[in-house]
Amino acid sequence: MAGELIAQPGSRMHLALSAGVGGVHQGAWRQASSRTEEWGTIGLLTDLARQAEGALLDAFFVSDLSQVNRAGLRVQQPYLYFEPLTVLSALATQTSRIGLVATASTTFSEPYTLARQVASLDQISAGRAGWNAVTSSVGSGNYGHHAWPDHDARYERAEEFLDVVTGLWDSWAPDALIRDRVAGRFADPDRVRPLDHTGTHFQVAGPLNVPRSAQGRPVIVQAGSSGPGRDLAARHASMVFTAQQDVDESRAFIRDIRARAVGFGRSERDVVVLPGLSPVIGDTEADAHRIRDDLLDLVDEPTAIARLADQLGGADLTGLGFGDIIPANRLPEVSAVQGRRSRYELFRRLAVEEQWSVRRLVGLEAASYGHWSISGTAEQVADAMEERFRAGAADGFIVMPPSQDALDRFYERVIPLLQARGLFRTEYEGTTLRDHLGVAAPEWPER
């Protein structure tokens, strides 16, 4: 039955790591264990990728921003630094099984170049590449975009962009390469076809000059949760990265994504939905809460409130302190927000309907950018993950550890519990990212 969500007996959750360097929490760099002295080195990212592969995670996920917040540099370490496709090409040579997912913008890229870059990573990694397709809400000043396209226009461009990219990835038939030395035939040109795309935004001849990889097509990942974002995910994505605070909301989101996927002629199981998870793990629940509060104490209050204001659609939070509730009249309507609209809607609901204080909202933004944050013992974290997984509120999680300590404890304490319960793999069973996710590549379209 379409929309059925309960996890099937014997099914196992998927886990990926969002590769914040030293932890995603704004204050984590100040901890002694953060390795902040290694910020900006490939060695640190190599260690993180190998550690994730040793823990048997599905994928190593690298997000991206196209600008730097100069004002914030005084008090916080930027989340990332290297361009994702570049760094993952390097990490492909240092790992052998874990999937490698790079974020790249459909607003600031050209489809032929992007298709070639991701296909190259897929070949270099022997079929482990994924592309997180984002429409970008910031960074236009670095690309000569004087008139910033609105939310719907960016998704309209993204739809055509993905059509072009997937068409280019299908340039080469699976049997196009012959390599017959005796007959002197390297490839069958009739099985390498042009694209000849002419659309509203792009004109691309094709074919791509990179042949098909071991997994057929690179995996497409999508993280938008607005209406256009959900359509983009349902039509193209094999992995959906989402921010969900509540079990019922998460179930409803998955049900909606799967219904849309079926509407686009796909199977409801062609899409794996992974909410973000930021775990704080202590020896006791009280210890975990202390760790969480200690991290928040390391955050610069004015900078944190400024970041929260950005998350809230540029709201005026002047004069508000950590203990205050944000008046609803200071927050714009959802339809007026052009960037990260679904994330704004989440924060607005927490501020207005749930009456979260500025401190609590800052804590969520600082720790996880609005993703599900949980503090407790390893058993409590494993229990909560299992509950959501078995309830059909997640196919697994993209782990966003607030700190290096939190990541270490997740690997050392939580994963063994999940494995003992039969909820997570004890060895890799395949070699490609699609193998790990259990999603097949679309069949090569004959014409």
C-alpha cells in the first residue's frame, strides 16, 4: 500500500556523516579535543572519512557555502572550507567502500560541467559518488548575480538543470564500450548519443565525455522541504536529507515524498529519507545535558542571535536576550521568505507556536541548524533512533555531531548498540553507494 511507513522486520537503517570539521556546533572549535589547529588540512578530513568508513556508514556527506561570514570569523570557525568535489576526489583514493556525497549548486553551476565533475568522481571512486543538488539561498554576489532569482525561479532552473545532468549521465549505454583489440573497435558510437537539449535556461548538445560508472548513475541527493523542493526530490533523488523535529511530522513528510515519487512514475521505495540527527551522549542523562549546556556557553551571544535572525528570514531581534520570547509580529510570513523557506517555517513554528526562548532557538541553530537534536545516554539515543526508524519516521539518519567528542561517542557507544539490535550492518555487503542504500539505478532509456 502506497504510503505505508512501518519499517519491515529485518530492515536496517542507513547512516551517513555530515562532515563538519571538529563538529557542527558553533562553539565546538573552542574545546580542547576539536583539532582546530588542523582546520584547513586534508589530513583531518581524511581521518574523518576513514573513521566513518571504519564505522560502516553509508556515506560521507560534504555540504557547502559559496560565501564566508566575515563578521562571524572573530568568534567562530567556519563550518567547511574545501570545495566538496575537489576534496571528495582526494578522499576517494583514501577510502574504498563508503559513499561520497558532494554538495553543488544548480544556481551557480553549469549542468555540463557539473555532470562531468560528478561523473568523474563516480569513476574515480568506483561507483561511490552522490550529488546533493541545492538551489542556494546565499552567495549571489560572488557570481555576478545582481537580480537574485526568487525561491520558485531557482527551483524552476533546478528542474531543468537536473533533467540535463541526468540526460548527460545517460549519454553512454551500459554496453557502449567494446574494447575489442582484434577487431579494432573501442566503442560503439551508436550507443553514445547526443543530448541536444534546448530549454528555457540551457542549451546543451552532449554527449558527456565520461562513460557510465559501476553504479550506473551517481546518486542524487536533495534537501529541500518546500513544495518545489519535495517535487524535485520525488522526481530525481534517491536520498532525501531533511530536518524533522517530530515523529508525526517526519512520518507525514515521508508519506508525502513517497506519494509524489509514485506520481512521477517511481516506486515509493526508490527514495531513502534520512533526517538530520545531532546526538549529545553522556554517561548519564544529566551528564549529556551538562555537555550540551557547556557547548552553548562557548557560543558568542551577539553572533548567535545574528545567525538566528538570518535563520528567521532576516527578522529584527534587536533588544532581545537569550531569555526572551520572540514576538510573532517580528517574524515575516513564510511566503515572504525567499531563502531556506522550509527551515524558516520550522524555526518560526517553534518560536511562535511552541514559544521557544531565544536561548533554546539559538541552541538548536548552533548545534544542528534546525535538525533533530537529542541529549542522553548511548542507550537513550539508540532507543530514540530505533523508535523513529521502526515507526517509519526515518529510513536512517544523517549524523551531524555537535563536536568531535560527540562523534567519537556515537561510533564507540551507539553504533554497537544498533548492531546488537540488528538495526545496522556489521559489514559492507556491496561496493557502491547504491548498494549501501538499496536503490537501483534507473534503467538506461532506449530510444
